[in-house]
Amino acid sequence: MKKRLISLLLAAALVVGLVPAAAAFGDVPSGELSAKLELLQQLDIIDGYTDGTFRPNNTLTRAEFTKLIVTMLGGGDAAELYSGYTIFTDVTSGHWAAGCINYAAKSTESGGLSLIKGYTDGSFRPNAIIKFGEAVTIVLRALGWSDATVGYNWPADYITKASQSGISDGVTLSAEQPVTRADGARIFYNSLFAAKADGTHIIDGLIGETIASAVIADVSADGVSLYGYTGTFANAAGLVRDDVGRRYKVTLSKDGGTILRAEALEESGSSVTITFAYYSGDEVTAVDGTVYKVTADTAAYANKDGEDAGATTFGAIRDDLSYGDTLRLEMDSRGRVTSVVALYGEAAVAVYEPGDTQSTVLAALGAPSGVRIYKNGAETEFSALSEYDVLSYVPGGAVVVSDFKLNAVYTYAVPNSAAPNSIRVYGEMIPLAPCAKESVAAFKPNARLCLLFAADGRIAGAKDPDGSRAVGMYTGSSVQFVGGPEVSMTLEKTETGELVEVSVDGKGAPKASAVRNSAPDKDLDLEKMTLGGEALAPDCALYERAAAGVLPVRISRSDITADTVAAKDIVHVGRNSDGSANLVIFGDVTGDRYEYGRMSYRTESVSVGFVGSTEVMTTEREITLDNANGSTEAPARPSLQMPAGLRESVGEQNYYYIWAGVLKGSYTSAAGRTDERMLEAKPLEEKYEVGRAGFDGSSAVMLDGKRVPIAPGVQVFIESVGSFMSPSDFGGSVAQMVSAARAQSDKFDVYTANGKVRVIVVK
């Protein structure tokens, strides 16, 4: 029966609450009940009468309800094996529901379901009307609950649990009241999606990926296109109407090609205006520290200087956003972001100079007196600002304060030094805000000055140089300053990824000194965002530097699966002007910087020259990593310790491999030569054997009772053919690839690192 349910599910559309369904039965009008009945009918759980009616007000008997629960659990075929038994005196082998009743009554030890019990006289009373208390008890037992987990006060405890779990949603009955066919349909529909005792759901495993918030890009005879997704999806039963721009929750088939369920999300009309700080992954952080979930496929509307730039996706515009830009986030009734309007016209900029008052500075910005002011990610008062702070304001938003300063010289100005619009600083032309022209023009080219920067990276003014040192990370060709812009420059004797303080040498060139690592001796609590009890600054930036020679990458809290980062895994903590921590650089805490696959290596003797008549040989170790991207070879850093399990070999003899991750980056030899090397190797030692039921959809795997997410770069290897699956074969969708892999077998080896699934081997 289970296989039949799956095939029906894949062949038919699943319809849920908010999608108006065509009336499935003549006596049930379109609406909530009709939509639920259509799903239950497609699954062959509930059916109507030969005259096309459902008769929703008719009551259900104990026999009818028992057959329905067995059918919902996919036990129809097993029940047939018990049709010849007689367990209850009034349910003989000839009774129409004998198989289902006996199967539901037998203990689990005997191969049954252990869902129902009879009366003390040995009868079951199959024709008696089932009462609400009895019905929810049977359903909860089917979901794995028992007296020990629900309570021993029957039926009150079971009725309470049914309400808490959503099983009785839409049903208002007391324990002794009869259950109608309409009430039964609601109970069975709710049961499909209610959490079982083990945390799973009946509906789990029968369907593919669910996209919680999909924006319709196009609906045609070819199917449905979604913003942010490649290709089209078959529009089963016309579930998605011609609603371009509307947001749906959609569930896909296992192969990812068909929309099986579609729920048009109601728009509440609510919105919030935020001042953008940065984005990382699917999270947008405002300057006040509030985090919003905004996926790359979220509908976005770019509005530049009042001109509508048209509809697109957030993924297409987010790289154009700057700190301090104003975003209007539209929310649905559940608080989810449904669309983004980006008002990223140029902000008005003013410098708080000695002698200025609040009224004069806000007037220069065109900001109202009651405007909110944010500095270092926290709301503050004007009286708390410091002289030479730079204020930025976009109408309708907040005032964002930057205190970033850079001592430098400028080479030349455009169009000229008397009326500059931009100046060349080190290796880059940087634009000036209008308020900067006069103060910058007071300095001649090649003179030392201290540049004041606005939040959007423009120069807001200049003053005499001071002793301030700007801290940033060297990329090899530029410095990404913490709390400031990225400026092109070349730093001598500085490695890529190094944290440096930048000043000016005697010739006006940039001078870098390494920032001594300020690693704490206390752990970082990511739940409370505290370091040894000290709260991080609201705008605290998190970076991961997986190894020396690798440029730190900005990450978000959600990238780290752990709740705490140990002090030993924190490389550096930086602080802003008020002393709070505004920068934390971790070591390898996400595992996402590594590339995973089958790793092998071999050694080779290489001649490097002659000393006199003696040839000097060295041993070169070359690592090979095979995965869905192909085969990558690179020499190993000399100090790299190879993982256990690999045997050094020469040539192609004794070729061994392990599942591992490797980290590539720049390596500079003692002779000063820089090239790309394999810097680190991480063997995947956490291995689990799971079955198909161990997967939680296509996004996670249940391992030792915990839900472990599947990494976006997961590698899927088909052992029987010795090859990797590629997301490119599934429209770029990792979820669709994983769904296809699950269909290949019921045995899998799963390898994890840093709390995420990195490799899946299909046995």
C-alpha cells in the first residue's frame, strides 16, 4: 500500500489550506474542507459515495475509522494477511473490516500496530459511532505516542495532546461527541503533517524539497518559473495560477521537476524600513543588529533616486548595496520577508566638526530632529558622538555614523586639486561627497592628511594627520578595512590574509605592521553573542581564517552549527572606539572553506640542481582530490601532515584514497616564491551508516538523534559506478541531486565535518 501511496502522490497534486480547490464532492463547496478532501482522496485515504457525494455530516463508526487509520499508515496490504483471524467476538473472519481491525489490534511484537483495544466482554463494537476521545487516542498512538509520553488521565490528556500537536485543528468536539466524516477528514489531514514522537512526520519521505517562499516569475503552458531557480517546474493540476510576482510555498516531487503542493502566501501589507549594514548567506543585518532572513530568490525592486529599476531578485542587487543604504522589507502575515525595495540613492553626508551643534549637522543632512542615530551598530544620542564623526542620511531612513579615518597622501585629483570630485589614494580613485571638497582642497597633492570616510565608502572630509591607525586585512592587492572601505594598495613583506595596521611611511607610501593576534582566553557564546560574558558590539563582524595563507571570509552566525566557539579557535578580537568587540576572526569553525572529495597523494623525487657534481634531489608530495568538479592536483605545503590511512607511493602503484577535505591557498617558500599549494588536509573521520528513512527531506540527515544539515557543497558518490553526481545535472539544485541520490538505494555512508554533511556515498 505504501508504494501505491507514493506513486499516487507523485502523480497527483497535493492541495493545502490556502489554495482554493475545485469541489471534490458535490455536497462539499470549494474551500478549506474541499482542499483537504482532495489531498486525502488522491492518497486513497478517504473516498465518497457512488453518487458523487461525501456526506460530511454522517458519523464514522469504529470500524470505518480504524480502516482509515490503517490506510493512512500504508498498511492495507499487511492488513489483508490478518483478514482470516478472529480476535474480537463481533469481528469474525467474514467482516468487511476484519483485516484492518485485527492488524490495528495486534501488538507490535506480533507484527501489528497496537492502536486499538476492545471491551472487557471481548467485543470491539465495530458499528458503534466513534467518539472524539477515542479517535484522537488512536491517531496519537499511530504517531508513536503512548500513555507514558502523553499522560494517564484518559481521555483528557490525549485530547490536550491532540490540540497541542495540531491534530484537532478545525475540530471543536468534546470527548464523548461523535466524529463526523468532515471532522474525520480534518483529523486525518492534520495527522499527515503533525510531528510524530520521533520528530518525523507521516508526510516525510513521500515528497521532495519544499521551497518556503517562492516568487512566481512566469506561468505558461511549459510550466512555472520561479525567481532564483533554473528551468521550469511542471504545474500539476494547475496549482499555481497566473500570479506573476506572487509568493507561494511550494513542494516539489522527488525528482524536483513537478510542483506537487502550492500554498499562496497571504500578504499582510506590513513592512519595515531598515538601514542596511551587511549580508552574509541568507541573513541581512541592519545597523541596529537586527537580523532578517532574506533569501537570494526573494523578489526585489531597486529604486534609484526615485526611479523604479524594475523587478529582480535580492541575489541580483545585494552586491550593489552599501552600509547605510535604506531597505524596505515587505512581510507576510507570518513575518517572513516577501519582497525588498532598495532605496540606495546617494546619502546626504556631513562631518561633525568642532563647534557644530546637533541642529546644524542635521540641517546639513536634511534629517528631522527626531531621526534615529546609529554608531557602531547601536542606537545612540547625538551628544555621544565624537568630533570628526561622519553622518550619512537617506530620506526615510536613519542617520548612520562612521568614525573610520585613514592617514594617507593623495597623488592627484580629478578634475583638479582646487575643486576635486575624486582623488587617487595609494592605488585607487575614491569619490568625494560634496561636503569633502573644501577640506580636501586645502591639502596639496603628496601632502599628508587624514581622510574621513562616510559609511558608503566616499571621502567625507580631510583634516591634519593624527596618530590613528586603520586596521584591515590584506588581500594581496588591497586592504579591506574593518569598519571602512576596501582600498587598493600593495604592501611589501605582507602575506595574503594578514591582519595589518596601515599608516604612512616617510615617502607617503602605505606602511603596514602586522597586528599581533589578540586571541582571548574565554569562549564565545554564540547564543548570547557574548565573549566571556562581555556582549559583542551589535555590528560585530565575524570572519573565518581557516589557515595561514587563506584570506579571511566574512561569515554569519548561521554558518556555525555549534552554540559555542572555544577560545583556542579564536584567532583575533578587535575593538571599536567604545571598547566593545567589533571584530572576531575564527580559525576553521564552519568547514566551508574546504573542498571535499576523494583524496589521494603520491611522492615523487624531483631534481632541483647540482652542487658541484652532486645532483640535489627533493621529494615532492602531490595531492589529488576527485569530486564532482573533476580531478584537482596540487603540491602539498612541506609542513603538511598527511592524514592517517594514506600510504605514500611512487607512481601509480599502491594507489590509496580517503574521504577528506583539502584547503588550497598561497604558500611562500623560504626562497620567496609564492604559488598555490594544498595547505591543510581534513580527513572525514565521522562516518555514519544510514538508510533512506534517515534523511530529513533533502536538506538534512538524522544522525544519532540529531538533525545534521547537508552542506551546499555536498559531494554525492555512486559507489556502484564509481562516479560523482553533479548539481549541474539537476538544474544546479543540490536538493534535487540529493533527492535523486536517495532514490538509488536504501544504504548510504554519510561523512560529516563541523556539524554538516560533506559526503554521501550511495552504497
